[in-house]
Amino acid sequence: MEALLILLAADARPQTQGFAGEGFAFSISAVPDLKVLISREQIAERVAQMGEEITRDFSGQSIILLGVLKGAAIFLSDLARHVELDATFDFIGVSSYGKRMSATQVLEGTETSETWDSTGEVRLTKDVEQSLVDRSVVLVEDILDTGLTLNYIQRLLRARKPKDLRIAALLDKPSRRKQPITAHYVGFTIPDEFVVGYGLDYAERYRNLPDVCIFSQ
């Protein structure tokens, strides 16, 4: 299967927003087994509110918005535009592994219902690039699920001695919790459904969908 790699330069500007462009249009209805759970309009409204909450809570301070790769990248980008503070970005990458198959196996349809259920083993794949000592840090995550990954990241970051460490999660799925953890800022609480879009993926696909959608495996 051939793959097309598109590099987005800083001065590359799409002709239109969303999924419509010259000679091209995309709709959820074109993708099988997807159902919109949270619309792009709902996301935009709630993300703006979260940005206002962070601005209020850290009034007069500088902060670090620390995104968890790859899923939180889109959320962080939108959230940051509503945070009216002196803010810098950084990113951290982790991998939860266990019963996982390759993307090729998924595309070939040989995956099982257990494919994406992590065993809870977590490893660091990318560390932060700036000191967190005595800094106010907002950890930006796409979804708060089992708590295994975020608890691992929290322990890692607290060892760097930040002045304040808070969590902003776009989605919270409390029914999946294996370890206790709560976020200071939550966009939406959702049922136990597998979701994609707005940064969330299934075998690296569907991250670019503008809505959060239920994916029927």
C-alpha cells in the first residue's frame, strides 16, 4: 500500500477551512462506521471556555502548555488561542503497549477486539525540551481514559519540580479508569465508546476529522 506524505510548511495556507477545497470535499457520511458524538461547533465552544478558565486561574503568570503527542496536538493548538497569558509550548511523547498490531494488520482487517487494549506498560518516547523547575505547567491531553498513561506522566513531571501542574483533558471516560486520576479542566465526559477525530486516532487514521466520532470496530 502506497502512502502519501504531506509536509505542512508555515506559509502553506489551505484555500478553505474544514474538509472542502478545490475539487475535493469530505464528509463523515463518506466514512463507514463513524457517528458524530461531539460536533466541531460544540468542541470550539467548550475549548474557548477552557481557555478562559485557564486564563483566569493563572492570571498574571507565565505558563507552559505541555501537549501529549500525538493526540493532543490539535486540541493544544486550539486551546492556546484562547489562553490570554504569556505561554510557551512543549511536548512529551509516551507509548502504551501490549496487545497491539501494526497498522497494516488493522487495514487488512486481521485485528481483534483486544488489539487496542493496553496492558498498562508505558514508556517515554519524547521528553520535554525545557526546564519545568518553578514553572506553572498545564498538561494538555486528548482523552483521560484508564489513568495509566497520565499517572505515569504526572510522576515523571513532578520529579522536575514544577511550581504548579494541572491537567486539561478534552475528553474524560471515567468508566474505563484503572487508576484514580482527575483533570482540572475537562471538555466533555463521554460514555465507554471508542472515539476518533480531532486528534484521536485508530491505527493513526481519522486524526484529521473535525468532529469527535464514535468508531464501530
